[in-house]
Amino acid sequence: MRTALVIGTGLIGTSAALALVGRGVVVHLADHDPEQARTAAALGAGMDEEPRGPVDLAIVAAPPAHVAATLADAMRRGVARGYLDVASVKGGPRRELESLGLDLSAYIGSHPMSGREKSGPLAATGDLFEGRPWVLTPTRDTDTDVLNLALELVSHCRAVPVVMDADAHDRAVALVSHMPHLVSSMVAARLENAEEAAVRLCGQGIRDVTRIAASDPRMWIDILSANPGPVADLLADVSADLDETVQALRALQSSDEAKRREGATGIEDVLRRGNVGQVRVPGKHGAAPTVYESVVVLINDQPGQLARIFADAGAAGVNIEDVRIEHATGQQAGLVELMVKPTVAPVLTAALRERGWAIRQ
Amino acid sequence: MRTALVIGTGLIGTSAALALVGRGVVVHLADHDPEQARTAAALGAGMDEEPRGPVDLAIVAAPPAHVAATLADAMRRGVARGYLDVASVKGGPRRELESLGLDLSAYIGSHPMSGREKSGPLAATGDLFEGRPWVLTPTRDTDTDVLNLALELVSHCRAVPVVMDADAHDRAVALVSHMPHLVSSMVAARLENAEEAAVRLCGQGIRDVTRIAASDPRMWIDILSANPGPVADLLADVSADLDETVQALRALQSSDEAKRREGATGIEDVLRRGNVGQVRVPGKHGAAPTVYESVVVLINDQPGQLARIFADAGAAGVNIEDVRIEHATGQQAGLVELMVKPTVAPVLTAALRERGWAIRQ
């Protein structure tokens, strides 16, 4: 790939442009708002000028609702050899393009699985996609050349290509992202009118469950509007589980021993299925989940304490896989949980003890 | 408090005993399984011998279902001046004691809000309660002396006392712990039979939402069995939200523009209520949530990298409030997100840049 045209210079478009420029690709930038394209150009993401002839790849980074129209316009103008979009849903845009009667052999739908809280070209960075899955949805009709251009883009962005069917992709993101997002919001919504004394008792569990409920509703309305079917189906499944669980809990209140046993069995069922599902969530390396062992160190909240712990771990040759800092309620003291491979946990414990750290048994 | 009797030497009982012994209190240990009490004694948590006369405080740390009977037995034998239990629900045990016709002026129900994945005396540690809320549920009939004994225990364990009504406590833990736990399990349960390709797309969002679904079902059946009413009420509220959200998503699939707008409004409503609720979840210091700013550093997965980052932050006098390590999918590279007070974020960014770290914009 020597030349590219990025249409839509928001966070994703500008980030991809920056990555391509970094790899020596000549990038042209366009946006329905010329000011946005100028900003992206000023950031070094390419030139805000129309290319003179067709480029190798046109990357359409418009909001889901505008993707098909923007792609159709670009294809009719023949601006590129290959066309790719990066919208977070894939089935709808493809069907819209098909209904327009366009030849889609030069088109491939894609979805880079990364984003940030911020948006716009100023939030863009060439490493936005680094190590993240980037879904490609070729069909039997997709030109191999176009697939290869897409793979080259993914490689330049140092993302990990994942090939999927468009509708399978939409069901997958409904499962791993859209449905959990709405459920997290519903748990958080219960706190809206909760008493202050109750809220004080919140711990790490509810903090984790509700973290993503802090996201911008406008962006999420766009995402959910483009994928309502699969999300509704999954929420309906959750709802069925929920109703059964409410029944099981009501049975636990019964004075009838047999009913109570039945209730406990119902609760156990959902908890066990939760166990099985949770194990499937990939660990941070995207592989099968690695079971780490944790070493818990007591600290006070002074600068330098974490530095010393990590320096001491490093001196012992131990690689920390993950960290969780749990501070005490209303106090300036807390615990640092260091996650390490099970084989090195005793090494780390011994090394930190030797250097005077208090380790929880 | 000079003497105490701990009845039930599992994780909580033995941890409290260790904390009391550490403060010079003479602790007697008892368990329905004498082997457990012997183990606790061997760990330095006290003596596995009956006290000769009444102790100052009897601490009953039996499973919820056995709390009332164990307390009643201890009170009838007159083993202490004051009686306290540590069960994770408070309304049921109190009503059971009342139905036994006992004088409850010497009794106070309590609940230390801490625990671990592990159980039994071997998992115990004297700092288990450090900085955590410890709920006390005195009534108008509770002797002030007994309340003060309980406050002394909480202080010795370096926990933070929170006074609540027993039923308010049960509703509060249903809200901040029991309901989120079941909902997390239900989200995780959706992954049980998911396709591998879909599971590969999991990111930090679903990882956080489903983390607590990994817990031991047996322990949770006990907890939920003791508090089914408030949990069922909250789940029914979530279910109502869920059903409305499914309707809203179905409306988004409509060809009627007005219906689609109605659907979007419904989705926006639940997302916005989620925003409002999420903000109420206390930060790690238990106070109003502090908004930290994050500084994101690129690393590779070598030992010593984190140590260097923390050492460099420490050298700049910056206190890291929280850390999140996000590794790349299938690669040995990733990002470290350092959460700091907003005022020091530019200081940290500059200091790390100067020392050669790549900081995400």
C-alpha cells in the first residue's frame, strides 16, 4: 500500500492515518467538516487534499448511520482500488450497500476493537490499535487484493486481524460489549436513589460491575441503534435468567423445606453457569485465561512505596502480570495485590519479606 | 476489653482473634469442630480452652444459618458480658433471637465488610478488617457497655464502624453486593456456550463486569439464602428496566421514525440513570469519588519496566492512586494506565517523557 484516503477524520480515522503515515504511506484526508480534516493534517496525519488519481485503499471512518452512503459515494467516484469501513456494526452497512446495487468485490467491512473515552482528531494516536483485535468481514465476493490491503492496514496499525462473518461479528459485539454495557448501567441505576449509608458499603465488586456505566450515553445510543436486534435477544435471555432467579429467591423465603431446596438449586444453577462463562473471558494476553497467584503487600499511601515494591520485584527478576491497589476506607493505608505466575509467587513473597514488606498470608 | 471468646474459628473469627491477641486481649477459641479451634490456637489466635468465668465479649462467627442458635446457647450459659455476631445478614438472626424470648440488651449484631476468596483459619490474618467498614446494628435496647465493647473490637481490628438498622443493612448489602453478584453471574453465563471467535473479542469492559462471577457458589448460596427478600426485590427492579430496554431496542428496529425516536429515548434514559448511579460508587478511599486523571504509558512485558515507571514517578514526587495494566492481545506489549490527582498529571507526564517513556496523548 502506497497511498490511502481516509474519509472521516475523527478519533479512529485520524489514528489509522497517523499509523499509515508512520509507515511511509501517502495519506489523503477528507471530512464532511473541512476543519476536522485540517486539524488532522496539522497533527501530521496526512494532506487534506483530494488525491489526483485513485489511491490504493479508501478508509471510511464515518458514524455507523452514514457509512453506507459515504462508501457508495466514494465507490461511484472510483477514488480507490479497495474500500474499507471501520464502523462498530457490520451487517447493516453491508445490506444497505447491497440494496444500492453496488459491486462489493472491492469492499471489505472491518471493525478495530479499540476506542477511548475521548473523541475527535485531537484524541488520535498512531498506537491506538496496537495489539487490539481488528475484525475483518470478507465475503466470497471480496477480491483477494482488497483483503490483502486490509490486512496490510491492520498490520501497519499493529493490530491483530480476526476474520468473521458480518452478522457473527454483530452478535459477538452484542455479547461481549453492548449487552454487558446496558446491564452495567442497570445495576448502576439502582444506586441513583440509594441511601448514603448503603452507598458507603460499596466495595470493589460493585465498583467493577458498574465501571463502564460511566460512558457517554450519546455515543452508546449510536452504537446500540445500529445493533438493536442481537442486543435485544441477549437481554431477553438475561431477563429470563433474572425472572427464574427472582422465583428461586422467593422460594428460599418459603416455610416449605422442599421449596427452599428447589430455590437453592435454582440459585446454584445461575452461579455455576456464571463460573463457567467467566472462565472463558480471555486474560489480558487474549489467550486462554492464565490463572495468576496474588501476593498482597501492605502499604501506606506515600509516594515511592509502589516504586520500591516494583523495584524490589524487578530486582528479584519477577514479572508482575497485573496489579490491583485496594485502599482502606477513609484511611491513607491499603493493600497492593500483585498478580504473578504461580511458580514465581513464592519467590516474590520471599524477596519482598526479605526487604521488609508486610505480606498478607 | 481484657478477655474475649471467639465461637467459630473460620476466616473471620480467627482473623478477629488474631487482631485482639495483637492488642493484648486474652482470647479463648471454640468451634463445633475442635480441630479448627486447635488450628486457630496454633496460629497464635488464642487458647482453645473454655474460659473459667464470663469473658468481656463473646464473638459468634458461625455461618448465618447457625448464628441464632449458637448465640442463644452462649447467652443461656452466660459466657460473656456482651455478645456480638459477624454474620453477613442481620435481620433474620435478630428476629430468630427475639422469637426465642431472650433478653437482647447484651447482644449487638455486626457485619465486617471484608472477606477473601479463601476460607478457614489458615486464611486468617489480623489485618483482614483494616480500613474496611464494620457495620454495627444496635437497637434502643442495646446496653451502651455492649455497644462500647463492639466499638473497641472494631477499633482493635482497625476497621471503620458504621451504625445501621439491621434491616437497612440487609437492604444495603443486597444493593451493593448480592444483587450485583447475581447480575454479574448472569452476564458471564451468556458466555457459557458462546463461539470462540466471539469470546476472543472480549475487552476490559466485560472482564470487569464478570470478575465477581468467579466466586464460590456454595458460599454465595448461604449468603443469598439468608437475604432472599431484599435481593429478589432489587432483581425485580432490574428485570423491569431490562424489559423496558428490550422494548426500546425492538422499537429501534422499527421502520417508523417516531417509534425509533421513542426507542432511542428509552435507551438514553437507562444509560443516563446508570451515569448518575455510577458516580455515587465511592472511590477507594470510601469518600465521594475522586476523579483521577490517567497517564498511559507504553511498555513491553519485561521484568523491571513497571519498577522503572514507579521509580521515575516516585522520583518526581508523584503519588500513583491506582494502576491498570492493559496488555495487548496475543502480544507481549501493552499499556500501563496510571491514575493520579488531576493537578499532578502534567507533572507525571513530563517527568516520564523526560526519562524516555512513550506516553499516550
